[in-house]
Amino acid sequence: MTGCVESGNRGDASSRTSVDARAAEECAGSSLDSLDTLTSLTHTDRMTRAADAFDETLHELGLDRAEFQDEEQFGRRAALLAASELLWGRELGPVVNTSQVGELLRCSRQAVNERVHRGTILALPAPGGYAFPLFQFTGGGQPVPGISRVVKAFADVVETPHTIAAWLVAPEGELDGKAPIELLRRGQADQAVTAAERYAERLRQ
């Protein structure tokens, strides 16, 4: 009789365990469904905000979507332009504005702008002013030795300083595959400058 009771207890326990397991699975499935729904809603919400901002900007420019013959092509172009800025940021690393460079160099904004005009530091055109790649400054906040010579080597050749920035961070065959900025930061300015002059000469041809 006792054995029957024990067997029954084991059967009840097994049944409860099975029920608990099914409940846990259902709960986990419900949580995953909720997470998927939340992720989908978050993505939809972000895309909706982006579309609203897009329309608002067109309105500020006095334009309307109806004026564009191919909305899909226009949308792809807008996405490419937005992505290009992100890709440049990844390639060049952090950038700072004129005020922040003034703090690094301990000088006024006017003095920074004068350096830009003299070509002693690398400045990239940006909305409202300039963007300065941080890679051109030492840990002490001063321009790395040789950066002005590189900028001047390209001065009358390139249409945009972005070309100079891209060359500085890309592997250069004449420098055994090292990026020119690496050599500048190591104090090997002469090698980097010579490579810049040769590259600029090739662009002139």
C-alpha cells in the first residue's frame, strides 16, 4: 500500500514538473515574442522619426516630396550622403571643432583660423566652420611635427582637404604599408613628407 502511495506521489511530482517545464517554455516564448515586438516597434519608431525629420527639412527648404520625380532614388541618395559622414568618421576617427582646438593649442579661435589659412594644421570643412581630425595632435595637444609640411605638399593639388586626411590614415606602399600619420607620430616626418610630395606629384600628372 505504501508503495502505491509513493508511486502516486512520484507520478504527481513528475506531472507537476512537466507542467512547470511547459509553463517555463511558454513564458520564455512569450518573453521572446515581446522582445521581438519591442525591437520591431523601436525600429519602426526610429524610421518614422527619420521620415518626419526628412519631410520637415524639405519643408524648411521650401520643397515638397511631390517635386521629386523618383522618390526612391532621392531616398537612396540621402541615405548614401548620411552614410558617407559616418564612414568618414570611422575612417578618420574623432574630430574636434575650432573652439576645442583653441583649448588644445591654448589660443583664440582667430589664431586657430589663421593656422588653417597658413596650412599649418589640417582642417576639414564642416557645417558652421571646420572639423579637425584629432590624429594630427600629440598627447600634449600640439600638432604632430611635419603635419604642416604634409598639408602644404598637397595645397595646390587636391580639391578638398579630405583627400589629405584620407591619405594620412591609409596604408602607403612607399612607407612599407604604414599609414603616413603613424610615421609622423613616431617622429619620422621626413619620410612621410617625401611620400606626400611624391604622391602629390602623381596627382598633378
